Amino acid sequence: MTTRPFQSTETFIACFQEQLAKTYLVDPTHSSIRQRYNVLGTLVKEALASDWIKTNQQLALGKQKEVYYFSMEFLMGRLITNNINNLGVRSIAEAGFSKLGFDLNEVENYEPDPGLGNGGLGRLAACYLDSMASLKVAGFGNCIRYRYGLFRQVIKNGYQEERPDNWLSDGYVWEIRKEEECEDVPFFGSVEIINGKAVYRPSGFVKAVPYDVPVVGDGNGFVTCLRLWSAEASRKYPKNRTAMDYEMDLQKLSGFLYPDDTTLDGKQVRLMQQYFFSCAGVKSICHKHKAKYNTLDNLAEKVVFHINDTHPTLIIPELMRFLLDDEGYEWDQAWAIVTHSMAYTNHTILAEALEKWPIGVIQPVLPRIYQIIEEINQKFCDQLRKQYQAREELIQKLAIIANGVVQMAHLCIVACYSVNGVAKLHTEILKTMEMNDFYRLYPDKFHNVTNGINHRRWLIHSNPELTAILDDSIGDSWHKHPEDLIKFAAYADDHRIIDRLLAMKKTRKTILAERIYQDRQFVIDPDAIFDIQVKRLHEYKRQLLNALHIMDLYNHLKTDLDFRKNYFPHVFIFGAKAAGTYYFAKKIIKLINTIANKVNADSETNSFLKVVFVENYNVSYAEKIMPAADISEQISTASKEASGTGNMKFMMNGGLTIGTEDGANVEIHELVGDDNIFIFGMTAHEVTNLTKEKTYHSEDIINTDDDLSLVLKQLVNGFFTEVDSLEFRDIYEKLLYDDCFFVLKDFAAYKHAHLLANDTYKDRYRWGQRMVINIANSGVFSSDRAIMEYVNTIWHL
Ligand code: NBG
């Protein structure tokens, strides 16, 4: 194309027409939304190409340090809006489309929302990539190009059903296949020792093909990328597989994203996926580095490998393998490079999420890698014995390999120069409890970087109404310096601003209500309180507490007229996917939908109380939901939620939190003070102690709380006429006999927090003041701040 499409409205229209004709042989009036989307995407990609090339050239010349962020998940959301905005071409695209009679929003909404992640961890990685590009930090993502993302959720008869997320069905306009940069990844086979050197003979290879997706910085001409690896047939074909079997293996390797519960089923495939992208990523970084510097001696000076949770841990032994076997380094030299270039972030203390690979699984699949892990372990244990005079008992506890399993977190802590938690409380728990022995061994390795969210996506793009209020009051410096949002605190007594904030909330609630109506043909009133809990479905997140509380509210509304008089109408909104094999979580979805059917159908109370479960909650749905909440539910059992990031998104959009002292809620609480958040329930300390003491019996609570006792009975006594009375028996029994997340223990406190919120909301002006305080203090939760902390305290770029 000779003309630059985004020079003017005219050039845009001309280029658009030309491209449309070239690709699809249609003129604009006969084009479909799909065609318009693909053509617009192509023009935007062309527009960012020169910046992308320039950035790569600068980085090649500049020889600055780079960071490679390895993560099994990147929940990028739609990129078109981001790219158009960050390139600064929105006004031209908008004007051009309006002349052509098209709706830009409609076309933007056509983009598939790739579900390459489960939840917070994957979305965090995406926010971090955006911040890196926007702050001109040379950072790149590494992940798998899953053919199918996390399932698409359908609710049928109140139950979750999982459908394939076929996000690549029509191609992906942003990606660029880099055939020239493929890497072979070996699997299985045997290792021989020849002249004291290990020689690995894999039984076969898989070709890893990189697809690069650009990540465009905010108006700064800087473009980095997310590299997605796809598995294809290698020329070095495994001898013992038929073509058909081999094709099946490949499909599994980059076929599906695993949901975040780890069942034994499919463990080997998951491990192979982890090695697949770890190996390809490490090799390609090393090859690039060698081409640039002619040596790997200075790798640790120029490269940081960041390990996002333990899933990419295998980059540690893989880099060792590469240096030892392919490059001929001695162990100590190689180990020095590895241990000076790797950093690890821990995202959970939940035992079931801390990865442990049975030796019987890892050794046959990755024989050479397993050998290297064994040697690392051996040397580490020897060092504990000699240098620290550690007792055998402690050595057993800290060992990387013990009781027949490889503990990936231990490997990370031993090999990485930095280990960080994702919120102050979480890091404290790591240091004083979960990883205390390691902390005493390596106190200097431990850091905290509280998570952050990308304020460009979660405020500027998702909430233009609030953005306008902020720009009019405090100017727009906060777009580049989100910490400037604090200036907004000066408006806490400004009636005009508070009126505008309340109007903004109403607008955003109306927009969400329309979306919900489109999806579920269900009407909700934007004048009611929107009380929202959206996140993965997990017992520790306690959607069940929320559900039981709604049942209790309903009982009161039915029987207590005074209560009804005092109750401000509420709409409770849920959004959550449960892992397909997580039986209990799926039951909770069914319960929420059953409660919804019951209360929504009751004409006596449904002007006060409605319940909606939105289907297929994902990033683009979240963009509509986050700005629309009056109340944000962050009610995990204290100590269990490492940070949470939804809590920050709601806060930034003026939602007030009902929450436990958990994860980043603690820091939100510190910032806004007691009056501007509704904190309730047990503290992390209390949870830990009570768990240890084993003295908690939920029956004792039920026996003294008639309301709660009634709610529990209703789970099983035919109260829900649409289901069999056995439907929720398991929930009932779990609560009664094994309430390990203290749902019932926190029930009364939760109820009280809700009453307080209800009363507070009635004074709309005071509520608006609280919104101001929350918004003003949310700047520190920008991912720009988090990335700068990584840059300064961990990556040292
Ligand atoms: C999740 C935590 C959240 C946290 C995100 C991002 C995993 C393993 N962990 O609390 O549960 O906000 O990580 O750090 O998904």
C-alpha cells in the first residue's frame, strides 16, 4: 500500500476500500462485519509494523537488558481497541467508519476474546505486557498458542456446560508466523554417558513454531510482543510413532489450555506442554543472544527469565541443559548463569496448586532434564549439609526431590535469585509460614510486588464517562502517571463532581443491564444496588457465602416487613467459570442459578432482590462489568487469595468493597480507611490458628443462629421445588461436617457488613464521597507501578 491509511479520513477510506476489494472482492456496502473487522485489523497491523521494526532495531543496537516473561497463561482480551487507541488512530478510524456508515464498536466487538488463561494469573500477565510496552521496558511474553482456549461456558438448566473455545476458527489477524525461528523440542528417549559427558538421544522431536503478537505501547512508538508457540510435525520424526499417533501428540501439546485444578488425569500432557514452551523459549532466546553477542557468558547481564508461577519452572533445567550439552559449559559456570538470570513469582499457597511432579511421570518424558534436576538437588542438599549444618529432617523438607516427587516451587526458590509474592499479606505468609525455612536460608531473595492492573484498559477504555470526570477535574496527567489519581481526593466534598459520579455509575449500570438483557433476556433495574462477584469459581473464594446470604435475605424479605422497608433494592450479579472436573464448584453454580430462579420469580420480593448469573464471563465481559458495580464482593477465606486483581478493577471504577482482610484487600483497606470499605470476618491469623487447632465445628454455629439454620435446611428440604431435594445434599453436608473455608463461621459478620452497606447506600451523597476516596487511592494499583517495582527491585533493567 503506497498511502498511509491513518494519515487522514480520506486516506483511511481509500485504503479500507482497496484492502476490502483485494481481500474479499467486495465493496464497503456489501461487506460483512467479519470482513470489515479483518480489513481494519490488517490496516492497523500495517500501521504498527514500522514501530515494531524500529523497536526491534533499537533493541538490537542498544544492547540493553531484556526480560522474558514465561507464563502458561496470557488473557489478552481483545487487542483491536488497545492497538487503535495506543497508536493514536482512533479518531481517524471513527471518522472514516462513520462516513462509510459503519459502527466502529460493532466491528471491534467482532474480535474473538482469546481465552488463553484461567483468571487472575493470566490477566495479570497481559496487564504486565501492556505496561512494559507503555513504559518502554524491553519485555516479551512467552506462552503456548493453544488451539482452543479455556472453554466457552454455557448455562443449561442452571448447570454449567463446557463448549470448545474455537478462537482461531477465522484466523487471528494480529499474529505473525515466524517460520525462520522454529525450534525443535525433544521428548522421551535415553541418556548415555560418553567420556564423562551426557549424550541425550530423544525418541523424537516436535517442531515449535513461534507466532508473534504485537503489544503496542501507549502513544510511544514502542512495540514489544507476546510469542505464542505452536506444536507442529518435526522433520526429526519419532521412530516409534505412527503418523496418526504423532499428529495426536502434536494436537495435545498445543491443543488445549488446562483448567486450573490439577487432576492426575492428563498430567503427562500438561508436563509436556510445560517443557514444550520452556524449551522452545529458552533455545530461541539463547540463539538470539548468541547472534547478538557471540557468547552466552554475559547472558545473565543481558537477560532476565521471569517464571510466572511454577508452570514454566522447566526453563531452569533447560537452560542448564543448553549450556552444558549444547554449549559445553562446566556445571559451575552454567549454574552461575542460571542463578543470576532467573526470577520467580509465587501466586498461591493453596496446596493443590503447588506443583509436584511424580518422578515416574517426569523421568521417562524428560530423561535428561530429570537428570539435571537430580544433580541440582544433590548439590543443594550437600550444600545444606556442609555449609549450613542442616539436620537431615530439614534437608528432607527442603529437598527439590523428596518422597517420589519433584517440588517445582523448591526448584524455583533454589535456582532463582528472586522470589516474590503478589501482595503484602501474601508475601508475609510466604516468608513466615509457607516458605519460612527457605526464607531463613535466603532472606535476601524474598520480595513483595503487589499486583497491579492496566488502568488504560480497566479505566480509560472501559469507563469513558469516569475518564471524562477525572480529566475535567484533575486534568489528564493520570493517564501517564496513574498515581496522580490521588489529586481526585480533593473533590470528596464537591457536590457537582459527586452528582456526576453517581450519574456515571447509573450510565454504566444501564449499559451492563442492556448487555445482560441481550444475553439472558432478563431485566434488571439500574436504580438498584449492583452487588457483583466475578472471578473463577472456587471454594476458597466463597461464592457459596454470597449465595447463602442471598437466601437469608430472601427469607427476611418474605417474612419481615420492617426489614423490607429498610432494604434498598439489590441485584446480585455473579460471573464465574468452574473447572470442568470440579464437581463442587459446578454444584455451586447450579445453586446460584436455582436461587436466582426462585427469587426472581417471586413477585412479592423481586422488586427488592434479583440474582443474575452471567454466562461465559471473560475479559470483554469484565470490561462491561467492572465499571458497573456499586459493591465489589472480595470475600475469600482470609489467607487464601494471594492478591486478587478484580478488587482493584472495581475500586478504580468507584465500586466499594465488601471484603475480608485477604490479599490486596488489606492494602485497599489501608489506603481508604475503615469508613470507605466494608471489612468483615476472620483474619488470616485466626484462620491459620483455627485450622491448626481443629476445634471448629460448624454445627455449634448453626445451633445458635436460627436464620442460618433455616437457610441450611432449605438446601435439602424441598424449598427449591424445581430440583430434587438431593441436589444440594453435598453442599449441605460439606458445610455441616467439613466447612474448611469457614463459610458458616464468617456468615454473621458478612451479614452485618451487608446491612451496613445497605444503610450507607441510602445517603447517596456520602456514598459518592466514598467513591471519590476509592478512585483517588486506586492509582497505586496500576500495573505501571507494579512493573516499575519489578524493573527497579528485581529485574534491574
Ligand atoms: C492467582 C491468585 C490471585 C492473584 C493472581 C495473580 C493463580 C495460581 N493465582 O489471588 O489466586 O491475584 O494469581 O497474581 O492463579
